[in-house]
Amino acid sequence: MIVPGVEYAEHMPLAVRSLLLDIVVLPEGGFVAVGERGHVILSSDGHDWRQADVVPTRSTLTSVDERDGRLWAAGHDSVILTSSDGGANWTRQYFDPQRQQPIMDLHFFDHQHGMAIGAYGLGLFSTDGGESWQDRVINEEEWHNNAILVLSESGILIAGEAGFSYRSRDNGESWETIEMPYPGSMFGIVGGVDGCVAVFGLRGHVQESCDSGDTWTELETGTESSIAGAVHVEDKTVMVGNSGLVLTRDGAGPFTVEYHSSGTDFAAVVPDHHGGFLLVGEDGVHHYPEQVEAGQ
């Protein structure tokens, strides 16, 4: 249903090659990616993409999440959208451009309980599937909250800026500040082997904890390119970032540095259906390894 007074994403021939900032794998095997100008694109196989039918925003979308067959997406102007048909049609649940706090990450624990975090300390929580959202303080200093990782049934870790991360042991009711070894901004966080987690970000820095965030170790990555996204699948971690950066790590071993020939700045990565990975960023969707892309 078209709502009067709401700006909708325009259908554009090159939307699939525009800046994309996040991607999610659907339970049935398809993919949904989101990005600038409210663009949402869909694919069943990771090769052929089409633009979503109805998206009630032109704000840049930075994050997309799936839970129990339902999708949520969020981004600039503190906008939060939801879809119940695999991403073809969306409705707007929250929108507050006056806050000037872009949402940087969004996560739903089940079909009712979710959280959204973002710039200047933004923390929003919902207990009704996103129909309503309540503010909750995560850090008093109002540093940017950039990425969410669920540690356990009640534990949550947030990667933040200025050398700080944040941990909750009670489903986000209260938060403690963790001062990291590297005093720069961390853009993402990913799980790994044996319960270890790694935060990553500015200038190729990766910091790992194997005790739920109590202690951290700086890992050698072999690059100074900033890292923006990562995924861990079957004992393999793949991180992506600026200038085509692709970092791979088997188990707890060393990192291998590669650079995608596109040279694009990547924002996120997910596994495809063929043992490879889909990378999104500038200029849309790319494949790794690149021989997969060559067979399109």
C-alpha cells in the first residue's frame, strides 16, 4: 500500500550496480542486499538480481537482518523497514530524520525482540516486532555504535569507535564499556573458532577475544586497508574492506591478504551457494573467488 507523503525508492536500471552496504542470506537460499537511495535488490541465485517492488524510503540503508522468515532493514534518518514477503515489498516502522543519527546495525533475536544501534550512541530496542522502539543508553559518551554480535543466550557485544566496545550480559538491559588495545574505530565484529570473536576496522586492525570480551589480543593482518565486513563459515573467516581487500583465515591460523581486481571498497560479505562468497560495496555485487564471477 502506497502511503501519501512518504518518499519511495525509485526504480532505476542501474540500482543493482549502485553502492550496497549490507547483504543477508534468506532461509530458502535467496539473497537480499540494501544500500544507497533506499535501494533493495533481490536474487535467488546470487547472479541475477532485481530491484524490490516497494521500498518506502530514499534514505541510505546500511543494515539488513532476517529472523523467522521476516526481514528488517535500517539506515540513515533512523529509518527502520520490514518485509514479510522475502524483500519484495516493505513497510516503514520507524523514521526520525530530526535525530540525525544513522542506524549502523540491526539485529532481531526472534520475531519480536530486536535492537538497532548507530551514530552518537544510538540504541533502540523493540519487543513487538519493530512496531514500536524505545531508546536505551549504551554509552554515555555518545560514541558511534557500529556492529552487533550475539555472544550467548543473554550476552551481546557491540563494536564501536575511538577504541571502545560494549558488552551486555542481560539481553541489552545494561552495558559495560570495554577499552580495546587499539584506540581506533572498529566497524564490525564476527564470531570464530572455539567461541572466539574478532572486532575489525580502521587501518586493517583486528582484535580477538576468546573469553567473551574479558581480554583482547591484536592480530597481525598484513594490511593497513580498513576492514568493513566479515563472515565465518565452516572454520573459515573472510573479511572485506577498502580497495578490494579480501582477508581470509582458516581456523585460528594466519591471515592471507588478497585484493579483488575490481579495486572496489567492500562493505559486507556472505557465503554463496557454491563454496564462494558474495561481496557488496561500491558498484554492487561481486564474487570471490573471482573465477565464479567470470562465469556469470
